[in-house]
Amino acid sequence: MEFSPIKTESDYQNALTEIERLFDAEPGSPELDRLDILTTLVGVETAIGQKITLDV
């Protein structure tokens, strides 16, 4: 299972597409593990992106 950082909008959209594909993964499967990791990466990217755009 290979992962890379989400650096571009394209990377982000590709991750969302993969999450959609994996959404019904079977419990205990490698696909569910991949889904868990991808959703974590996207969640962190979303949180970081929101922090970066805030005016402080």
C-alpha cells in the first residue's frame, strides 16, 4: 500500500475519488485500511488548508 502527500488540488481530488471507490470496503480488509488512511490524510489536508487561508 503506497501513499504520498496531498500536494496539489489534483492529488486531493484523486484521493476523494479513491475514498468514494472504497466506501463500501469489507470490515477487516486491506481496502478498509486504505480507506481509513486516505480519510485521515484528506481530513488533515482539509484542516491545514483551512488554517493556512485564515487571516490572523
